[in-house]
Amino acid sequence: MMKADIRQAEIRQAQTEPVLLPKAGAPLAIELRHLRYFVALADAGSFTHAAERMFIAQPTLSQQIRRLEGIVGAPLLQRRREGLRLTTAGHVLLDASRTVLSIVDHEVNRTRQAAGLGQQRLRVVVPPRLPDCLAVEAASALRSAAAGAVAEIAWMESPLDAEFSLIRQRRADAGLGWLTTGPEALPAPLDAMSIEEFEPDVWIPSQHAAARRGTISLDEMVRMNVIHGPRREEPGTYEAWVRVLRTVDPRFEFTDPPFRHSLPMALSFAATADRPTALLTGPAVIAGSRPALIRLPRPTATQDMVRVGLEDHPLTATAALVWNTDLPRPLQQILFDTADDLAPQAPSAPSPPARCAGQEPAAIRS
């Protein structure tokens, strides 16, 4: 019998196989595949997409999820017009499933390594809006540390929130992101090593009084429209900085740009706005670096935009390497070594321009 025929027979059998509920007192029969299917479904948000990711037929996935709900004895999903939504029981099982699968995967990797069959694997998240110079240094340092430990790096590009949920939920092992509080405030089982403190760039019209001083206060900034965002790309710093700005004006809200195409486009919108408008980036430069002037060419824009500093540096975030403490010790050692390599060293002689601060943009063309 051909493989395709065998596969079709398996699908027909799965579709017709009855879902048997456990008898009272019967032992649970949850299998790892049930948990993998459930996690894939929760992440994908639909049976169609989850089935594609798991390379199984959609009816088979539906049948296995019904079997899982029968074993648990409670519904795990609510099927709504706008999509699937986890029930309270579903959220509990999702967290437990991620924990179980992460432990199993790590222990299988350790077993394979002990048998000489493979390398340990470290899944690392790098947010898309991370300053290029920091991302490049971090990637280089991680690869060097992993090569010395004979480990494989699996790269992931995704935003990280203030709680580093991707890592806490074991969908990733480590990540380079922003701390807006101290490392001690991270939820268990996370740990972190701080690298360097960064702050956003602030761009204002050159006619603004603060442009002549080279710095702007929060009080002056909240009286303007402030373009920043969207939130989904840098949720941790976005929310932290809104809280700071609301200490000055409780009704403050950022203005999302109509496009997040590029800095030049965002600056063009700010320069041609109907009322004074500032542009606030995500963490972009080492705190305290010197601002510079940028000019938008006429007649495309009617004003110059000037990069200024924030008085007293009230909006800062610390670049940090964050990881799950459940990682095997050799993988954690890779992260220790990487963070040590990235942390600034005490200068013994006149130092060159600060990393990330010296990358002055060229003339912006919108």
C-alpha cells in the first residue's frame, strides 16, 4: 500500500473513531501529542492554521482536542465568530502544557547530547525595533559563546512585553529586550543581566523654543502632539513611558503614526502637521548622548526637525539579556558570557564615541 493510501486510511480512522470519556476513577490518558496540538491551536488561533503547522488533517486535530476536553472533563475553548478563545480551564492547561513540553524537550536534548547525537538548542528572541548596533553586537557575542559551548542558536524575531511573556511561557529560552524596572521585579522563573541604559530620540520643529536649548522638558513635550508607536512593536517601553508622561498630564496619549514605514516618513508627518508635533522613537541611543540636527528637504517639508535631549533623562530603558532559569546550566553559561561581553568596560584611555550614539542619520528624504 502506498504512503498516501496509508495516510488517508489513518485520517478516516481518526475521523470515525469515537471520543471515549474516561470512566470514574480511571487514570488520565493525556499524551504529549494532545498537549502539542493544544498549544499549537492556542498559538495559531484557528483549527485550520494549527492543522497546517502540525501537518495533520483539520478533522484529526478537532477530534484530538475533543478527546483532550473529554479527559480533562471541562471545555478548553470557546468557538466564537471572531475566533477561538480559551476558557479559564484552557488558560491553566496552556501554561501547564508549555511547562511540560519545555521540560520534555530540554531533557530529550540533554539525552541526545549525552549519547553524542546532537547539540543543545537555545531559542533567542531579538525584537524587530532593537537598535541595529546593539542587535549586531548581541548576535555576534551569542554566536561566539554558543560555538565555544557547542550549542545551536535558534533565532526568533518578535516584540517582547515588559513581563517577557514569550520567555516566561517557555515559547523562547532567552531574549534581548528592555527593562523598565529593576531585574528583581521580573516574574519567576526569569533572570536577567543588564547591559546598558538607552533612551529615545526626540525630534521637534526647529522653531520650537526648546530647539535652541538642545533639550526639552516633559512639561513642554506633553503640550504637543507626540507621535510614537505603535504599541504592539515595543509594548514594554510604550506603556512605561505613557505612565511617566501622565504624571505631567493625566490625559496624555501618544499619537500613532499613519505609517510605521521608516523614520524619514514619520518625521515628514511630524514636520507637516497642523499643530506642533514631536516624534518620540523607541529606545535608540545610549542615555546622555549628544543630539544632532536633521533637515528635511524643501519643498517636500516646510520645516526642519531637530533632535533634542530630554531634560533629566526621565524616559530610559535598560537593555538586558533575559532568560528562563529552568535552562540547563551550560545554556545559562552562554548567556552569562554574552552579557559580560556586551556590558561596557571601564575605559583606561580616552574612549571612542559611545556605541549606538555615534550613528548620526544622513539627510532625510521623505
